Amino acid sequence: MEARRIDIAIAGGGLSGALIALALRRRRPDLSIVLIEQGARIGGNHRWSWFASDLTPDGEDLLAGLRTTRWDGGYDVAFPGHSRRLSTHYRSLASADLDAGLRRVLPIDAIRCQSAIAVVDGDGVTIAGGERITARAVIDCRGAGPSPHLGGGWQVFMGHHVRTARPHGIERPTIMDARVSQLGVVEPAAYRFVYVLPLDRHEIFVEDTYYADRPRIDASVLAGRIGDYCASRGWHGELLGSETGVLPVITNGDFRAFQAAARIPGVAMAGARGGFVHPLTSYTMPHAVAVALAIAANADLPGARLAERLEAMARAHWRRTAFYRLLGRMLFGAARPDARFRVFERFYRLPEPLIERFYAARSTVADRARILCGKPPVPILGALRAMLASGAPMVERGGDGIPGA
């Protein structure tokens, strides 16, 4: 088939690919772009959340045209021995709203859904069936798969979107409710908490989440636990939707080997495939926004130069986030499974600005000292061993796999 020539082709319509397309359209409307996604809509079936403090003003401006749910009254956390209300604003974006927002902004021929990708290379993208899209630059955002070059654990989750028969009475998000059983059928070695977002007076999103050693999802057990949690709070109603996922919690690795294994000559790697994630929390929004803005600012680079630029950015991100991988090793390697919640319970006693910088992956030297000082929530010898340990290679894939970032 005759090839179609454009400026930039983006393979993968998850969060990162979508925001790159949005940033290019906003900053460089003169460029021709195509966003290629194998699913029926951009973003799949996911919900992304972040703290308002995670984004720069330019990042906020990038998202300004998207329909997001906003909470300006802070959020709650709850643990067996400590509960707290924090004042940081919180935000959330559903994939349906990401898809709709992009379709309002991008030309109709710039979005190609239900287009399975057969080949990605430095000169373009080949769609299954033979159609060829050639491009000056190609960006691969198809999500990360299992890698023997990274070690760690997993954040496993299921979320239910429920419309309650009566007003649920919740005014602000609960980011972590760890007052739930820490050991169970799904994953004996796990830190478990429930995450709650009140979307309006009658709609609520309830997610059961585990920091687990294995990427295993038992959908029936998780659904039952969400049902029990809702029932215990008097929330009864209609299930509007559900999502599951497995996210990497990276504790160590050979990042250059990871890059080499994923590298396609001349192709820029973004999102989780490029390594742009928070290694401990698995939050992706601030990193996806930063990469999208950087690509828009360098949109005139040849494809190979853009690929080099993003690889260098990813290595710098890896170096900056070493502290969070250390904390992950302590979480998985030093704390007993039924006591892992104590790590977060202690963390949420710290000053609020420190917590904001932590989630944004901008912890200062003083922040890091404050987090590590004082009475440790894990055995000291176990913590020392964990600091030197290597996490299990991340070669398993569980449930729906690792969602594209």
C-alpha cells in the first residue's frame, strides 16, 4: 500500500501517547501527527489521578482543556494507629474524558483507534494488514512489558465505579484506607489498602490495591472485597464500570540494559516503556506531562536525535529516583507482609510539604533524611539487608498486564 508521510507518528494511545499528541497540537499545530492505538478508544479503560502540587503551571495548562474531577478540600488517609486529613488538592482523569478531550482538539485523521501495530521502526509504523505510515520521527508509547533487567514488586488493583442509591456522604478522596485486613486469599505477602474517590453525590470510585510480591489478580476475590467494603459503609447501588491493572514497583535494576533491550534504532521511547514512572508509587501523570512538554519543545529534531534526547532524560529520571527505589527495597525486603502498612503510617505523620514533594518525585536531601531518621517502622537489620538486596526480576505478567502510561 502507498505510505502516508507525516511529521510525527505516536505508537500507543495510553496516557503518555495521548498527552504527547495534545502537547504537539497545542504547541506545534503546524506539524502533522498521527496517534495510533489498537483499542477502541484512547486511554483504554483506566483512571489516572495526581496531586495538584505534582504539576508545574505549564503542566496544568496542558491539561486545562480536559474534563477532570477536582477536589480542592484535601484528602484523607487512615491507618490502624493514625488518621489524617491533608490539604493538598487532588485531581483525577477518566480515560473516556481523555479520549473525548483529544477528539475535540486533534484533526479527525490524527487519531487511529482499532489499529493494531505490526511494526515500529525509525522510519514509521506499519499497521496490521499492511498500511504504512512513514514519519520524520516516531515515538513508542505502547507500555512496558516484563523485564529481566528490573527488579521489584507490583501494585495490583481493581476499581469499581458505583452509583449509590442514596448520597454516599463522602466529600473528599481517601488515598489510603489501610484499616482493612492485610493478609488474604489474593496475595498473602502484600500491603493492602482501599482508595476512594467521590465523583459526585451518588457516584463513587472504590479501588482495592495491593503492594504485592507477585503480579496476581483474582478478580472474584477482589470484587468481593470491594463489595464488603462498600457494604460496611452503607454504599449500595449499581455497578457502572470496573477496571483492573498491574503496575511495576521498581526497586533496583540495570537501567541501561533495560533501555538497550527496548531500543528500536531511531525510535523515541516514552511512558513506562521509556522508564518514566515513579518507581514506588507508580504515579505516571507528572512524568507523562513533563515528557510531553519536552517533546513539544524539541519537535523539530530528527527522529534519531529525539530518541537520544528521551533516553538521556530517562537516565536522568532513573538517577533522580534512586531514593524511592531504596524505600521500595525496604518495603518489600525488610517489613513483614502484615506490617508493611506501618511504613506508610509513619510516612503520613511527616510534614505535608514533604509529602507533596515525595509524590512529585522531588524530595530534597533534607526530606530524605527526615524520612529515614527516627524510629524505623521496619527491623534495622532487615532494613540494612534490604538496602543491599536485589528485588525479584520483573519477568511475570499478571491480570491485564501493565497498563500503558
